[in-house]
Amino acid sequence: MKTLVVSATPMELNPILKRAEKLRIIDSFLETYKIAGHTFDVLFTGVGMVATSYHLGRVLVSGTYDRVINVGIAGSFDTSIPLGKVVEIVEDQFSELGVQDGNEFIPLSELGFDLSNDLSMKNAVLRNRQNLLDLPYPKLRAITVNTVHGSEDEIEKIRQRLNPQVETMEGAAFFFACKMAQVPCIQIRAISNYVERRNKANWDIPSAVKNLNDEIVKLLSS
């Protein structure tokens, strides 16, 4: 099974890449590795939905993969989820895609645009329930943002409007590219922090990265 692992940054895959054998450098963003007898490609897109859409799109056009796995750290709106916990994102959306009308936000799906050609969008929510693998992780809803929430007022507004459990800067772009290319995909995240006023002292990136990489090794053997 030919697998593509997609991550915004090398930092999020550092533990597994230290252990893996690098077989080939395809280009500046795409490399081939082998670990525990399993060969896989790794694409580092850079941070954000624009970079993710471009690099993943060009790779999916030029390469053939049986599955694509998006991995990385994420912030959680739900403080009952322990820091370091690995989760699967099964619903994602571009939470900022729309217009402001005074204090009201109107999503793109309600503006009268014809979205019939957007095969992967339904009511502006990208759903991924393929059951490609029997994953044991909590299945959560996410939003994808250009600006990570760090204001109490804005956090409350997004809770009231969409009630997300997780936020990332790439997830919905990943889903969109894979679904438009009709490639089976999975989004796996490890919770590194809670969505609150920015306070890095409360973050636990090391645990999130370690746990995420432990699970990636398992996924590659599935």
C-alpha cells in the first residue's frame, strides 16, 4: 500500500524521521522513508491552508497513493481532552470563509453562491467518515483557521457559532484536496494546547509530538 504522510512542519514528525531510513529526496518538500519494513512518502507543506492546498494538490496530481494521512499537533476547545491525546478529525470546515454583516457572520454556503461543483462540500462542512482504518481515537469536529484563536471574546463567538472541538491551520484544506482528488484520507492530530489566551507555559508540545509519532508507526503497519 502506497502511503503519503502530510505534515505542516518537520518538527511534528521529528521522532519518527530520526528512526526512519531516508531512501530518496523527490523534491524540496517530498521525501521517501522506510521504517519497520514500511516505505512511505512524507510531504512537508509549510504552515497554513494555502501552502497545504498547493503542495498537496501538485503531489496528488503527479503521484498515485492508496491513502493519505495528515498528521500534526492541534489546539482543543474541549478541556476534557488531555494534552497529548491523539484524536481523529472526521469533520472540518473553513470557519472564516464568508462575510461580516455588522456583528453577524454569514458563511459562504448562505450567500447564494453555486457550490454544486464543490464535490467535497456540503453545508460548508467537510466530512470524512470513510472508515479507511479501524482507528481507536476519539472522532472530533474541527475548524481550520488563518488566525489561531487567542481572544476570550472571539473564542466565545466561535463556540456559539460552530461549537468546534479542535482547531488547526491546515486540516480542512487537506480534506478538500484529497476529496477533490478522490484519494482516501485520514486526519490525525495530537492535542498540544487548549484554545485560550496565548500562554505557551500551558502547552505540552513534546508529549503531543511523541504520542503522535508513536501512533503513526502503528498506522503505517495497518
